[in-house]
Amino acid sequence: MSTRTRRAVAALVAGIMTISLAACAGDGEVKTDNFTVGLLLPSRALPRWEHSDKPLIERHLRKLCPHCTMEYANADNDAARQRQQLTSMITNGAKVLILDAADTRALRSSTREAGREGVPVVAYDRLAEGPISGYVSFDGVQVGRLQGEALLKAMGEGAAAENVVMMNGDPTSPNAEAYRKGALSVIAGKTKIAKSYDTLDWNSANAHANMSAAMAALGPDRIDGVLAANDAIAAGVISALKGARVTKLPPVTGQDAELEAVQRIIKGEQYMTVYKPFEEEAAAAAAMAVALGRGGDAREVATTTTDSPTTENIPSVLLTPTSVTVDTIEQTLVENGVYTIAQLCPRLLRSACEEAGLTR
């Protein structure tokens, strides 16, 4: 995230917190903050949802609105279940919802239901369809650009004649298309895209199967780079390559800066990942939800607008992602407090960490 963007989000959140404290100052106004925020996350397939997003959003909601409560549900990659969860939250009296849709199109009718009931919806991480009141995410096209740029750099001057396999995300996710678009804007015409696959549910096992198919078609030693949309996909790709006894792994991209992915980068198995500061994303979403729950507008927090297939000019906060390679782990992840050296460098990785300069 750029310093300017980080300061802007911090200032916005600080402003909402000031309003929160003022609202709680008098007994007659405390009741206005006694409302429920529903949080609906899409799956447990990626560690970030349960380990980062849920606790961070809950913590920021508690800071901004001490008398508010949070109701939480995880869809486990089941859109029908998430529709039921959303309806249940409305029935139970949630005043505002933060929704990361398991399937954006499938949840369109549910966001319309929320709209009819006067319950505003903040789309979180993925741009949901229907009457969305606010949207918080990262610049997905820029994520793809960072991956494409890193892959070309890793492949070097011979990239134009070499084979790249694109391992895209789940086609039901609008983010997957944004990542793909961004990557193609960089690599198209500069390397040979030999195979391209969609990875259902962003699942490592599905990525493993797709990579096995790519190796069967091209030959395991004729894959010179892999554009993997996130770290879970990268894990499946690398597992398949190692299972095929590929001794010199091609550069593989990723996204989310998961601990195991960063450790793969330290070991030289994965070339890069994309760091997205979930703390700022959670803070902005909580600030939007509190503003809407108090009867305000998401534009109090938004820094830009976004158009969805169904709604124009959605008040939005789009945060800036950062590329992470072995040379930048310390300045991006350690200095920002994402991981400590001790977390990144268990005993079995100490030698690789020393080589990478991660010794504090």
C-alpha cells in the first residue's frame, strides 16, 4: 500500500472512531450504536478468511462501535448456504451486512432481498452484484500486473520463446477476471501462453490436477513459468511439479502472502507473492459498516467509486497491493508486522533464511 493511501485510510478510520466516541458519550445516544453487523465470508479454503479477515473486522468493529455486536457465518464455498445465512441475519435483525460473496451472481437475489428490507450491504474483497451500498477491496488488475511483471523478470531475456502456464482463479469470482486481465496486460505478446486453466474454489487440489494436465500436454521440463493467481494455487502447482520430479522449478507467482508461501519463497520454490494489507481492508470495511449502521453513507469512508454489472458509482475503497520476492520480505512483511523472523524461519529454514538476509 502506498504511504498516501495508508494515511488516507487511517485518517478516515480515525474520523469514524471520533464519531463513535461522541455517540457513546451520552446515555441518550448509546442506543443508536446498539446494532448488529452481519459478516458473511465465503470459505475456509484459504487461511486468510478465518485467521485474518474475521478477527480483524471484529476488532475494528469493536473499536468503532463498542456497543455493536457482530454475527458471523462462513459459507464453506456453498452459495446456497450463504443465501440462507444472509436471510437468517436479516431475520435476526442485522442492521448492516459485510458480504464476501461465495458466488457473486448467485447472491444477487440475496442482496436485493437485503435492499428491500432496508439492510445496506458492504461488498468485501469481491464486488457483489445487486444494490451494494459500499465496496472495499484491492486493485485486482494491479495484482495481476504485479504477478505478470515479476514472472517476466524471473524468466529473463528468453521469455518470448518460453512456455507459460496460466493458473487462473475461480471463474465465479470477479477478482479472478481482474487478476487475469492485469496479468495479460503485461505478459501477452511477451511470452508464449501455452496452457490456461481456471481453478475451481481456488483449491490447491484442483490446481494440482490442472498442473498435472499441463505437464502431460507439454512435458514437465517444457514449462518455463507459471502465473498462479494466489498462494493456494501456487501450492498445488509446486506440489505437482515436485511430484513429477522436476528438479529445477520454474518461477511461480502467488498472492496473499500466506506464511507457507513466504517460506516457499525463502526456500526458492515460489518466486513471488502479492501482499495485500488485510488490516487496512478490514478497517475500511468496518468503518463503512458502522457509518451505514448509523444511518450515514459509505461515501463518508470511500475514496473512489466502482461500477458492478448491476450498480454504478458504488462508494469504494481500493487498496494498493505490493509485490514480495525473497529480496523484499523484510521490508514489506517483517517491518509491517505481518510476520516475525521467528515465524518465517523455523529451525529447518534457518540456513535459507540466513542466505536471504533474514537473521534478526
